[in-house]
Amino acid sequence: MVRMARSSQRKEIGARSGLSPMVRTSFIVIFGGFILSSIAIWNGFPLVYSDTATYLTSGFNWETPFDRPIAYGVWLYLMSLGGFSLWPVILTQSALVSYALYRMGSHCISVYSPRVHLIACAVVTFGSTASWTASMIMPDIFTPLLLVTWVIVAMEAVEKWELVFVFFVNLVSCCMHLSHPLYSVIIGLFLLVCSLPISGGIVHREHRVRILLLMCLSILTLLTMGSSMAKSRSIFAVGAMSENGVLKPFLDEECVNVQYKLCAFKDSLPGHGYDFVWSEKGPVQKLGGFEHLRDECDAIILRTILDGKYLRLHIIGSLMATRRQLFLNAPGDGLGIFGVETDLAKGIFGYVPSMQQAYLNSKQYSGRLRPEYWWWRLSWCDIVLYASWLIAVVGALLFRGNHQVILLIVTVTIGFVVNAWICGTFSNSIDRLGAKMAWLWPYVAVCVCFRFVTPVTSIRIRPEW
């Protein structure tokens, strides 16, 4: 009876709109993607970061960089249609996020209408950091996309064709960054725990097979990034040790007996992991780059992990870095002015020549973007974020019997914390790495608010193609 009622209501909605369900849903998803791309459209060009140059070079030359996977570079090449335009890259990224949010929301709210979806997209775009992340030629947007696809996998009533597509998007997202396989496996383990009786059955036990399968596939994505991980992982980790206060005491004690190359810098270690790795005055660059320091960093990491004293410093530093990263989420981090003589500008002119004039006319290039001023002036964005946390807590209390809502709130919370832990512990704590996840909270708040005003007795209609 319920299935027949749902079917008749879907037909009625489709008849009123005059469009088939597939066309109607596609239109809403694409329109939501345009909303999420608003910052890029306003800028007149996709937002670019210093690392964008590396991704362009790797994708168009089909070369794996020494410090990151080739996957996002290939994504740029394919989505730009071989260098025709960078706009399809941004619009496709945003459309994928819009699709994932649409599907996730449809499982959490009794009636997740197109209107609710577009409102949610507008809230996370103009009230948070979603568009700043989705509009950037960087793989950052694939971290929250990875988390959202995990939520969809764990929810009920996911059809087989949809599950296959969500698996595909999840694995593509997993390939985009060195940290994503670890992130994906941790989220999968958490969802497995949620399927146990002790958790109250938030995740149905029948979903354990699909969760285990996706975890195994996530581990296999390491095959796409093996060379870059071997070349750079220890360098970034030691940079994080420098930022977290672990490297200095180690060198002070060990340099008496062992002459590490880093001993020459023990009294002038940068306070930030980024400067340790990339600054021209930092140890890595002064000592000749990654290749000259990789073996030493491997040895230092192993030595500190096996020594209880330094292991304690690792744990304390990791906790402090996680706490620090949790509150770093302002947009615009690193969105500077990249002149025509920079590698980034040369890459754009060389690989996507049709967009040269658009880049020169963009607000970012001319210094008119000023995201830090925008964020300060619109301080209500911080209020939106903190209010979203409060709404999520209230929602968890009010809907503790609704497994879908609880799963959404708890998984986003875990995903937010795990991202902060990975970034702070193995890389560095910066606003960009927090901003890519912060916008999920306003989305959760929108879902909770609409779930609250939706009558419990209403028939749940899940959008279908």
C-alpha cells in the first residue's frame, strides 16, 4: 500500500511538472551545481591555488608528481576536454556534490523536495564555505564528497544502480589525495561499528557487506598513488612534527650522538609545517628537496614512534593539532595573486590558452577577490556555523529514534574530526583544510530544520531518476 501511494504521488508530481522524474531530478541537480559554483562565476574564472600548477602539469603531461597522486591531474585533463576550458571542471565537481547532497537529503527528510535542495545549496553557498571549495581547481571538494557518499552507502533504500554510481564517485574521490584512503577506511570502520547491536542499529546489519567491500576498494586505491606516497609521506609527517613540537626536543637530544642533516636547523625550525616543507628558507628546500631528506625523515619517524617518550609527544601534539584544525575554517586561504611570470599563470596559458584573457580579467588576478575581507565583513557566516552545531546537537536529541537523521549527524561529526586529525597530525593546520569540510554543518542544520517541520505521518518520497 505504501509503495503504491508513493508511486501515485510521484506520478502526480511528475504530471504537475510536465517532466519525467529523470529530467526533473537532473535539472535540479545541475541547478544546484550552478549555485555551488557561484564564487567562481562571480570571480569570472575558477579559483586557483599555488598547487593548481602542479595538477595542471601532471594531468596534461600524464606525469605523477613526487608529492601527490596523478588522479586529480587526469581529472583536470578529462573534464577540461583536453584543455578546451576549465569551466567544465568546476561545474562537474559542483554537480557531483549537488547530486550527493540530493541523494543523502532524500534519505534523511520525509519529503526532500527540489525546493528544499535548492535552499540547502543556497545556504551552504552564501552562508558558508561550500562555493569557495567547489569553485577551486583543487581536489579539496572531494574530501566532503567522499564523506557524503559514505553516508549514502550506509543508508537504507539505496537501489543497486545508485549504489554502483555512488561506489564509483566514492572511489574517484578516494584517489584524489594521499590522505583519502586512510580517511575512507576510518569512516568505513566507524560505520561498521554503527551496524553492531551495541550502537542501536543506526546502520542496518545487512549493509556490512557493502561497507566492507567499499573499504577494501578504498585500500586498493593506494595503487594509484604508490610512487608519490613513497616519495613524500615522511617529509610531510616530519613537517607536522616540527609544527606540533615533537621534532625540536628529538633533535636536541639525538644530535649529540647522531648527525642528522636536520641538526643544522634544530634551533631555527619553522613553526609551521608548510614552511618546513615549502619555504625557500626551510630545511627541506635548503637541503636539496625531498630526495635528499626522505631516508632521514623515515628514520626519524621510526625512532620517535618506538621511543615511549617521543610517542607521548606525538600523541599530545596530534591532539593539540586536531583541536587547532577544528577551528580553522575561513575561506580564501592561499588565494593570492599569481602574476603572468608564475608557474601557475604559465600553466593556464600553456595548457588552456582559450582562458588566458578570462584569467587576466578575473577578480583574483587583479586583487579584487579579497576573501579575507569578505569573510570578516560577513561575520554572520561564523554565526551560521556555530548555530549549525547547536541545531545538530538539538536534532540529535529530538530525533534520537530516527536512524537516518542520527546517522547523518554522527557521521558528519566523525568525518569533521577525522579530517582535522589527519590534516593536523600528518600535514599542517591551515584554514583551507578546515573550510573544505565546514559547510557540511549548515547543510546538516537545514536537514534537521526541515525534518522538524515535516509531519511524521507524511509519506516519504525519495527522488528517483
